[in-house]
Amino acid sequence: AQTVTQSQPEMSVQEAETVTLSCTYDTSESNYYLFWYKQPPSRQMILVIRQEAYKQQNATENRFSVNFQKAAKSFSLKISDSQLGDTAMYFCAFMTPFVQGAQKLVFGQGTRLTINP
Amino acid sequence: NAGVTQTPKFRILKIGQSMTLQCAQDMNHNYMYWYRQDPGMGLKLIYYSVGAGITDKGEVPNGYNVSRSTTEDFPLRLELAAPSQTSVYFCASKGYGYTFGSGTRLTVV
């Protein structure tokens, strides 16, 4: 079974700073997907970024980028020029590909990120 | 707007009561899921369905039941509520990507 670990329960940075959230995972699969989700106080689950394991290039979405290290099973999220609206819980998640069934998401425990003015 | 609709948004149950959490999607997705999120934790899979009439257990199915008679609806049933079922419940469906509902906050007292 796959597991996802986020070792930083809480982080806090000043507005405009850069912050990196860590995530490691364990799997015997070679093909899979990794995600970062944002959950603001409204509890809505918002997709931040997605990475396919077969792609060597790290995914980027505006101020959000990942450092995907497949051999080390590491998937960190970097937020550049942080904004007050980035304050939220962030979850790392793993998903197996379609050929292996129902594509269930396995979540880490989450990191509570606070951006201070 | 197209998406996943969950009802109710909040509910307080007494120990031993039963209830059904409703979930409906209008995107014609075959895959649907129920997750629970305990305070300060990530989401854990309760049950999932790959199509009408087909359901299977996830990581934490005890105390819950599901049915999937149509593509659109995937209700979650709690038969005998226990304090350990106090949680936020998310329904989701999957096409190209996951779409989550807004969640139901359930408290069992």
C-alpha cells in the first residue's frame, strides 16, 4: 500500500517570502501521479499542482512549482512571492494510474501554512 | 454550475442515530468516492464506486454503507452513529481530475 508523509505540521513565513513544503511517499509502482491540494478555512479542496511520474520536468503553475525527485520518492512544493491568500492547509497526495483500478487518492497528514503580513 | 453537491453541510447526531449523507454530480463521471477528514488530518477513503451498481471498500469502511443506483448519486449511510464518526465528510467524482464537494461537518454527541 502507498503511504504519503508530510513531516512539517505547521509553517509560517512573511508575505512575499518563498516557502517550501516537504512530502515523501512510499510506493512500489513506477507510474503514478502526485498532487498538492490547498484547503483554506472554507474547507474547499483546491488543486494546486499535478505531476506525472513519467515526466522528468518539474511541474509549475504561476508562483507554485514542485521539486520531484523520483528516486528519493520526494515531492516538495515551492511557493514563491507568498501572499496572504496562500494561508491554508496543504495536502500532498498520491494516485495510481488508470490501468490499476479506481485511481484512489492517498493523502498526507497536511501542513498548515500561515502567511504573515 | 457543474460539480459535486453534498447535503447537508452540517449535522449533529446523537449516539445510535442513523443518517444518510447525500452526494450528487452532474458531470457524468463513473468514478465517485467518499472520504473523511478528522481534525488536523488528511483525508481517508471510506468507499468508492467505479460505476452504477459497483462499489468497494476503502481504507476506513467500518460503520458505513453505500449504494450507487445511478451514475449521478452516491449516498453514504451511517447506521449507528458513534462519537468516532465525528468528522468532515467529502464526496468526490473523477473525470480527467478529481472534483470535490464542499463537505459535510458531522458531530456525534
